[in-house]
Amino acid sequence: MTWSTDAVITKQQKTALNMAKFIQAQSLLLLEKLNELDLDTEADLCEKLHEDAEQLFRTLAVRLNDFQEDL
């Protein structure tokens, strides 16, 4: 089986987007656990991580959508 270049890029893009979404979800779970443990300093760091993960996911989704429209 052979793949066209466009198909490989599309699969890579979807993988990157899925990974960003996974990191976003996992950082939220970690934040909840850290809050349960009353680890305020770590929870603050994790909250920033989660916010960054959300921004990364949104930015990546927009950029990949724009890229798809250019094909």
C-alpha cells in the first residue's frame, strides 16, 4: 500500500491535533488531583500548563484548518 504525500501529511496533522487534545485533557486531570492533594504551588504550575495546552490546541486546530483549505 502506498500513500500520497497529502494523505501522510493529513495523518500527521490529525496525530498532532490528537496529541495536543490529549495533553490538554491530561493536564486538567492532573490539576484536579493536585488540588485534591492541596499542592497549591504545583497546582498553579499545572493550571498554567493546562492553559497553554488549551491555547496550543486552539492555535493548532486553526492553523491545520487553514492549511487544509490551501490544499
